[in-house]
Amino acid sequence: MTPKLPALVCALVALAASGAAAQTPTPIADRYREAATRIIQTAQADSAAWDRIATLTDTYGHRLSGSRALEDAIDWMLAQMQRDGFDRAWTEPVKIPHWVRGQESAELVSPRRAKLHMLGLGMSVGTPKNGITAPVLVVKSFDELTARAAEAKGKIVLFNEPWVNYGATVRYRTGGASAAAKVGARAVLIRSVAATSIRSPHTGTLVYDTTVAKIPAAALSTEDADMLARMAARGQAVVVTLKMEARQLPDADGRNILAEIRGSEHPEEVVVLGGHIDSWDVGTGAMDDAGGVVASWEALRLIQRLGLKPRRTIRVVGWTNEENGTRGGTGYRDAHRAEVDNHILAIESDGGVFAPKGFGATASPAAIEMLREISTLLAPIGADDLSIGGGGADIGPIMQLGVPGLGLSVEGERYFWYHHSEGDMVDKLDPAEVAKCVATLAVMAYVVADMPDRLPRGEPMRRQ
Amino acid sequence: MTPKLPALVCALVALAASGAAAQTPTPIADRYREAATRIIQTAQADSAAWDRIATLTDTYGHRLSGSRALEDAIDWMLAQMQRDGFDRAWTEPVKIPHWVRGQESAELVSPRRAKLHMLGLGMSVGTPKNGITAPVLVVKSFDELTARAAEAKGKIVLFNEPWVNYGATVRYRTGGASAAAKVGARAVLIRSVAATSIRSPHTGTLVYDTTVAKIPAAALSTEDADMLARMAARGQAVVVTLKMEARQLPDADGRNILAEIRGSEHPEEVVVLGGHIDSWDVGTGAMDDAGGVVASWEALRLIQRLGLKPRRTIRVVGWTNEENGTRGGTGYRDAHRAEVDNHILAIESDGGVFAPKGFGATASPAAIEMLREISTLLAPIGADDLSIGGGGADIGPIMQLGVPGLGLSVEGERYFWYHHSEGDMVDKLDPAEVAKCVATLAVMAYVVADMPDRLPRGEPMRRQ
């Protein structure tokens, strides 16, 4: 059928418009399209990544810094990596904090007796053996605490700011204890930093201000925090007994775990990618961050299986102690300081391996342009977004020395439902989504490691 | 502007068509439109219902049959009802089962030691003091258990059927224990009957088959059940220690709580509505079912406040012991047997007071027609659906004697996230949605109680 003239004109105009809007194919993307297609197809054809996350987390459980489970998990991973046939698999020692939770509880004593659902905050000090029993002062914000400072002395302060977003709300977890200590509080409770709750408290680290007394700190489930706030609003005297055995032991011997495929032309140049192998001592740390470290590892294995021989070295790292010290990230920087200038790119996955959207990038305008071009190869799985700003806690130390950084970005709607809670287990991850994350990491790492030009450095672009 | 002729014809045709499709206004709906509008507007103007649910549940906590909290809550409610100025507020004695949970735990012993997140099932027997330690046989269904019956002897059977819907999945909670006992199991675990989980186990009643041994039964969180299933699928020996102090005490003295506005013309004719005042011993039973009982009570209070004087009596009942015996419902039937023939309609709310959609009805075709007409008055708040089939556990006993029954139907998507779990607290309910439920219950109860014709009885319509 021959289309009539006006329809034909319309079609041509539409075609021209769509051509103008789409990314013009460029040399790098063209050169790697076939490899990217193979990577994506092969990654999606099996569920080895999800299975490994499940095996790791079911077998070793949670993996807090200083725990036997963490070191056992690293031993298992090392043995597996050696079997995977990489050019090298090894560990590097790092001294890590050794905080232990012990037994803990929070009980409502007045206006009625009830068990409160709580988790002590990581790095908190404990209470005396018989606990701290005190009236509760409920505030919504630091500003309200300042305004009511005179009421805080001798009390347990409860920060009950409802969820806004992680960055806004987590301030009470990190800084609430010292803010309350400054006005004479004996302990602090925070509303869990969580988007949704089924009476599920969320732990996470606090940071003490060394100029004031360290007081014990715990998170209540959002339900319990809200209930105490309602009781206080009714004018009832709210009294709580908080008991925590939490304490800090001497630093422990920890390890980063590493594996690499040596570059065929520039083995001294390194693309590093990974996640963190430690977790909080709740759930099994499947989402945060066994998923990130296993997806990175599987990305390397996929490149290996496909017989791709990158010009530069691709190195996977399972950083230790991200949760309560970031000693894995700083230890990696220190151990590899001599080769940091040859780190071409650092990629971190620590936001859950849900359906990938692409990456957030901290890099120069010239590097961003190349990364955007490479990202077009990920359009078939919807992971072609390359936004400005991103990285991660573990690659932060080398990014500060000038290494361009990428953070894997995912559909993270449910991330803060499970984050740092007992619910962080492998069922929250979907095998098909994990496989897409593997593909996304593998394509990006491989192309940057293999492309003729070195990814340029320079002053990072800023988010507008 | 004068429309051209063809457009005018089209508009007229459309108008005629829409007129034909819409509900033709009829005498009952017309007669009560003004009252319905006042009820809906007044209900939506305040949040007293939500506040009362919060006060009730925060103050008394959960309210299991036989507990002091349940009776204290009833005393509080009675005092409030007497202050509300109804024609009568009173309680009626009912003997109720007295099951107590005691301490309980489930620990994974092999392939690694870990605490499992569990809740014993209501009415379960306990374990010996040192618990039951046994290998776990994981099955997906009753059929699989039958096929593997020879493997079950001496073991703990875990039913791990993933969530389908409540009706389909709850069979393992009610019947799992006796099915496992029949093939020689020592205890049973079920995957929690839940649509979403943050490591949150869900309790609920079981029913023992009296022809086989009673064995202890508990629900694991879906995460724990899945983990055990994965371990078994890997060929690992899964061993669990289950400890439960659960036991049955002699029946306790319970009460239904009632209040009514006496009918001005036919005080002997009754429209009864309500929910259940007891709850499981987890969370605070705000959704299941403080919400239903308080919304019904507030509906009566609203009718009272508006000075509406129905021709027939409207009675609110807080039934006791719905969760583990339904003795409130059967007790009501027995205490009011002489007036059951004069029960015009029974309405129950026990599916959560989320945004109301309308009612499910068990009634004769003639009654359905009238109820559908009344339902049109609820269109302004989207609660005008009147579907065939519905009622509730507490009104079931009088429905079996011929009383037409309605169950409030709501947007229940999240109901089974919190149902019978520690997460069932008042924050799950929205004040505006609760107010709409109050309006929906009040309009239906008032119109049926006041309309000139008595709602007809007869063989109920069946769902097609």
C-alpha cells in the first residue's frame, strides 16, 4: 500500500523528530554493542546471582564487623572466587570496630506496662545493668528540643519526626543522642528511620559528639514512637525503662575481599567495583549489602565466562565495615594509595539490587559525556539513566583523591521498608532484577576497562 | 451559541442514554437524601471516631478473651456510652475461652543457630518445658504432606504455602496441626498467612480435630519459612527447637457490650450493627477490630447527635471473643432468641475501617433491591457498592436464623499486611477513611431502621 502524501509527510516529520531526540550512535557505543548484548542476554538467562546471595545470607546470616559470621562468609567467598578462575582472589587486612549489642529491651512503664519494639543504635553505649527508667520528653525536631531544653534534664528524649526521606530523617539517628545529652537527657529514643512499618524497628549507626556525655540510644518502631507521642499529647506521664548491654570491644581483625581480571594491555589501570560484605546484626543483610557485593562479583564472573579480555584490570571488592566505621573503604584507599592515580573508575552498589535504572555519577563533564554514551547500551533493560551526583560510602575515600565514581541506581521504593531491620532478607530481592543489576554493572565496568581512551578525570560536574 | 442540528441530536441522545443508565431516583432514596447528606457531612467534619480507636487501643492495648485488658476496655466503653446519652447501654455475660500464650520461641539449630521469628497459633497446646527439637519436613501443601506421609513421623512439619488469598491460605493455619498429627508429626509450623512481611509473624486460631493428638503449632514469619524451605531444598538437615508455654485455662467470664437508641414506633424491631471488642494478644487490635466496633458506636452517636429518631431500634454490639471461639456472637443469639424474628438487619464491620466501598449482602432478592436503593445515598463517598454475599462471624449465628446480613466492605489491600500481627495499631487507619465508614454504617442503619416498610426476609440471593 502506498501511503497518501500528507500521511507520508507526517511520518517523515515524526521520524526526523524522533531521530533528533534519540542519542546519536557514537563510536564507543557502536564498538561495544555486540558485547553489551551478549552480557545482557547471558546475565538474564540464569539466576546464579540471586542464588549466591541466598546461599551467602542463609548460610552465614548477618555479618556485623567483629563477628565470626562475617569472617566465615569472607572465607566462603574467597574459596568460591578462587574456584571461579579469576586471575587473582585475595583478602587484605583492616582493623575494624567491634561493637556488640548484647541483650536489650524497652518497656513502657506508664501509663501502662507494655513491651516496646526497639533496636539499639549501632555504636551506642549501654545502660546500667538495671536500665534507665525515666519520664519521656517527646519532641518532633531538634528545634523543638532546643525550645524545650529546660524540660529535658534527667529524661529520656524521644525524637518523633515522621519519615520525610532518608537524608532528612536520619539526622535524628546520627545526631540525636548528643543533641539530647547536651540538654541533660539520660538516654535517647528515635522514631525508626523507615518509610513503612509492621512494628519493625530499624537500627543504624549513631555518631557521638565527643564534647558531651555518651548516652544510650535506641530506635523504636514507628508505631511505638507514635503511640508514646499520642500519650504525651493527651497529657499522660510517659515513663520508659531502657535496658541495653551494648558495648565497644577492642578493634577486631577484619578483611576486605578482592578478586580481579588482569588487564591485557594496561594491567596497572584499574576499574574497581563492589559493595560491602558486612551488615547490621539484624535480618541477614541480603539487600544491604550482600546483593551489591554479589552482583559485582557476578558481573566479574560474567565477563570472565564470556571470554572478554579487557585492556585494563577489573577488580571487585567486598569492602568490610561500611555500616559502622567505613574502615574497609579507607583501608582500601590506604593499601592502594600508590595505584589510586591509575584507578580509572570506581563503581559502588549499596542501594539494593532492585530493577536498575542506571547510575549516578561524580565525574568531569568529559567523563560524563563518555559514561552517558556507554549508558545507551543499557537501554534494552531500562538502565540507561546517567544522572549527575552519586558514588558511595566505600568508594568515597578514593573519590576524594580524584577517582571518578558511579553509584548504581535502582527502583528503590521499598528499600527503606527493610533497611537495617530484621526484614532485610533475600526474599525482598527478585532474581530477574538482580540479574539486570549484574548486567548493568558488567557492561559499564567492561566498556570503561576496555575502551581505547582512558576515562578522563577533572573537576566533577555539579547537579543543577 | 446555538448548536448545529446534528450536534444537538447527539447531545440529546447522550442525555437520554445517561438517564437510562443511571439509577432512577426512587421514593426511599428521595425520602432520606437530606438525612444522608447531613450524616455524611457531619461524620466527615470531625475525627472523633479515630480518636476513640486510638484512646481505646493505646490505653488498654490488646484484648484477648480472658484478659484483664479486655474487661477494662469494656468498662471504659460502657462508661463512655452511658455518657453519650443513648437510651440504654449495658453488658451481657458470656462464658469465653481463656487461652494464654506464655513464653515462646523457635530456634534454628541446624544448619546454623538462629532465632526464628514466630508466634504460636491461638488455642495451640504448649510443648514440654524443654521444647521439642526435631528435624523439619518442609511441604508446600496438604497434598505434598500426604505424598510424603512416611517422612513425617517424629518431625516438625512446616507448611510453606505462599500467600494466595486469605481463604485459600488460612487452611494451613486452621487445619495444619491436625493434618500433621495424623501422620505422626510432633509439632507444626506454618508460613504466616500474610500478603507482605517485614519479618512479622501472624497468629490466629487453629482448630484441632478431636480424633487425633493435639500437637503444638506456631506461625513463622514468611521470611523464616522461606529460608527453611531453601535450606531443605539444598539438602541441608534443618532442625528446629520449638518452645511454647501455651495453655488453656478454665472458661472466663466475658461480656458483650451493647447500646441502643429505642425505636419511636416499633421499638421491638431491631437493626443491629457492630464489630468485635476482643483481639489477639499482639499489636493493639486497632484494625481488627477496635475500628469496627468504634465506627459502629460512632455511627449510633452520630444518629443521636443529629436528633434523628428512627422508627425502629438501632442497637450497637461489641461482640466478645470473635477471635477464638465466637462466643459473643452465639451468646448474643441465645440471649436474644426471643427477638431474633424482629431483627430486621444485622451489620458487621470486621475487615478494617479503610475507605468504604459499600456492603456485601446476604438477603432476599426483594431486600437486596431495597438495600441497593439505599446504597445510592452513599455514592457521594464512593460507598455505594452493594454486592451479593457477605456478613460476618459475629452476626453469623443470627443470620443462620434468617436475619438479613451485611458486611461492611472496604479498600482492604493492606489488611493482611497487619492482620493478627504486632503491626495492628491505630496508625494503620486514616481518620478521614474511618469517618467515611462511620457515615456508611450510619446511613444504612438509620434508613433501614426508619423506612416505612420492614426490610423483607426470604431465601438469600446467591452470588452468580
